[in-house]
Amino acid sequence: MRQTLVAGNWKLNGSKESIEELLKGVLSGMSEVKSDVAVCAPYVYIPLVEELLKDTDVAFGSQDISMYESGAYTGEISGAMLTDFSCKFSIVGHSERRTLFGEKDADTAKKFAAAQKYGLTPILCVGELLEERENGTTEAVVARQLDAVINLVGVEALEKAVIAYEPVWAIGTGKTASPQQAQDVHAFIRSKIANLNKSVAEKIQILYGGSVNGGNADELFAMPDIDGGLIGGASLKADDFLAICQAG
Ligand code: 13P
């Protein structure tokens, strides 16, 4: 049995005050949570998050990572910097990085490798656009996004990684993929990995992301290949996030 993981992705949201209130709220409800829980904060708040989550069961991470280690790369944040603050996870290849900031499959793969080099667990996001779903290329798109990573680091590297399937049309739209739609893509991802390495495929946690909330998390997490969620909007309010963490 794979452990369920619920990770919050705060995106470009929060302030010192709101983050303190949010994390205090989340921590106060953790005794009823069986899932693993993590939050991915904007870079500047990571030291504050580290302090607030010290000696707790809530892990934390970044929303991105540089593919570079150090040097003349203005504005970048490296794996070494993140591990200096005890980060556990780095999201890589989020669709907002891909579609709004022009991140290519090959860039995502390099970021995945950079995270692992420093002992961070990459949360590799994959998922199709609405037009790709409508023209029947969902599996081809997800396969291409996965292959870019597997070709660079090898399938065994997925043993220390998490995958998040996030259909782009379901992100922030209130339009969740149905449990069966999500399950179909999760099963496709797992079988694709199993063709290369069965044991890695059995172990890897595949999260679903896209308008998950307290009302739909149970049904989604009950699907055999859905091992938790990557949560945007609903991770910004303690009660909403806790309701998801308590599901599954
Ligand atoms: P929403 O939960 O706001 O749809 O965002 C999902 C997401 O992009 C998490 O990374």
C-alpha cells in the first residue's frame, strides 16, 4: 500500500501574517490526519515556514528550483540553497511554469535532476491542455513529459520522486477531472513506468491536482492509482486544506 500524500502549492499567495495563521491552523488539526502532508511556499517565506514547522509532521518544499547549481543566473534559487533551509520537496514542471514562463520538457528534466542531486524529492507535474484532451492526445502529451525526465535521469530515479497529474483545464477552474478520468491517466502513467521497472511503478506516489477540495477528495483518493493530491486554492485556508488531508 502506498502512503497518501497531500501537498499544498501556495503559488503566488501569502504574507508573513497569513502564513503564520494558516500553518497554526493546519498544525492544530494534524492529530486527525493519516496522510503525509507538505506545503510548497514562495521562496522568500521558506525560512519562516521552516521555523513554524520545526518538529512537526508537516513537511515543506519549494514551487520551483533552478536547473543551475551556482553562478551568474540572476533571480534563480538553487538546490543547495533550498536544502540549507531543510526543504524536502521541489515542484518541477508545474503547468504554470510551462505555459506562462515557457519552461520546456528538457528544462523540467534538468530541474528534476538538480533537485535530486541535493536530496530534494521532486514533485514532477504532468498534464494536458484542454485542446489536447479534446483532440485525444492526453496520453501522448503525458508520455512526452515523462520521457523527457526518464531519458535524462533513468527510470530508477523515479523511486525518489513524486508525480502529480494535473490536467491544465482543471487547475483553478473549479472543473475537476472525474475520479475515473483521473484514474485512467494515473493508470496509464503507472503502466508506462511499469514497462521499464515494475517495482518503481508500484512504489511511486502519483498525486492528482486540479480543483481538489474537501468535497471531492475522498472520491478521488479512493481510486486505486491516485495516491493523494497537489492542492492549489484549497491549500490557502486551514479548514479547507485539513478537510482534504483528512480524506482518503
Ligand atoms: P487548484 O487546486 O487551485 O486547481 O490548483 C491545482 C494546482 O495547480 C496545484 O499545483
